[in-house]
Amino acid sequence: MFYQTLAGIRPAAPGFKKILIQPAMVGDLTWVKAHFDSSYGRIVSDWKIEGGQLIMDVTIPANTTATIVVPGKNGGTHEVGSGHYQFTANDPKGK
């Protein structure tokens, strides 16, 4: 499914109590906007590449936690609670 692969929205615990966001940067895609309506609320994973930089906007619903994996040289892995987050990284496709 689109939201699972390109946007990277996957459950890390049953029912999306814990969420994994790990988007796939494939081919010539330069942006993805996706969401999934879980029983806890809407999970959003939007990303775009501009000028070799990744800008990633993520929303995690109340009463959940998430692991967000940001592709790129300075992306990294982030453990977060509910809320809206923006991450940036250089060279997201490793070019």
C-alpha cells in the first residue's frame, strides 16, 4: 500500500499504539503526501526533496509514540510522542 511503502507509515505495536515512520525514497519521486486514520487518530507522513534536501513533516496522534527514521546523511532515528514534527536532512537519496 502507498502509505506503508512510500510514506513509510507502519505499526510498531498492535493497533498503531507505537508507530514506525520510515519513508522510501525511490526513483524520481520528489514528494509524497499520505495519511492513515488509526483508532488513535490520523497519522501523517509528508515529505519532499528540494535542492538536494529532504523536508519531512510528520504528525503522530495523541496517546501514541513513534520511531521516525529520516533518510539522509544527517537524518537519523528519532523517538517521539504525539505531536507535529518537521525534520530536514541532506542528500536523502545518497547521491
